[in-house]
Amino acid sequence: MSIRREIEQAEERLRQAILTSDVARLDELLSDTLIFTNQDGVRLSKPDDMAVHQSGLLKIDRLDVKGETIIRVLDSSAIVCVTVELAGTYDGNAFSGVFAYTRFWHHDEDRWQIAAAHCSSVSEDGRTDG
């Protein structure tokens, strides 16, 4: 199987894990050294990110890929850029929006894991909000 196809499958497993708050699957997909910068510029570690799913505060109802997913393979790593329409609730408060994600996947211990990720809120036309 090509590395590109492996990354596509890992991205889909991530999408499903987020939709179902599958913390066991997220634990497999996220590196222990994860650095995730969210849409507010806050840097989160793997335990920070996992805690939101474990607590039940975050419920994702929709996570739909919008447009082209860009995958760049770099030896034992890959960069993924994807835009998604996201909707759900956090602590009972509804939210929705369009977000651009950049993820750095690294192949380690016979599996792909996300070592770093960044999220930005974007407008409907794909431009960064702000």
C-alpha cells in the first residue's frame, strides 16, 4: 500500500475517532509528544486534547471534509492540509464553522501518529478569519 493511501486511511480513522470521541483510537493516532495549536492559538498536549474527549464536554455532530485534501509525503513523515465543516457542542453550547487543519504525521513504531497540528478558523470562501 502506498504511503499516501496509508495517510488517507489514518485521516479517516481520526475523523471517525473524533466523531465518536473514541479515546482508545485517539490514543493510538496521537503521539505522546503531540503539540496541537487550536483555533484560538492555545497550545495543547496529548493529555489536554484527550481530556476534552474523555470528559464528554465535547460532542462533534458533523465533521465533513470540504474541498481538496493536500498530502505531502516526506520520507517517514507526511503533512496533511484539510478544510472541514465542523458542528457540535462544547459544555452544552452549540458551535459550528469551517476550519483549516494542518497535521504532521510521523511513522513510528509501525504506525502513523500525529506529532503536531494546527487549526485555523476560516470563512466560507476559504480565507483565514481575522
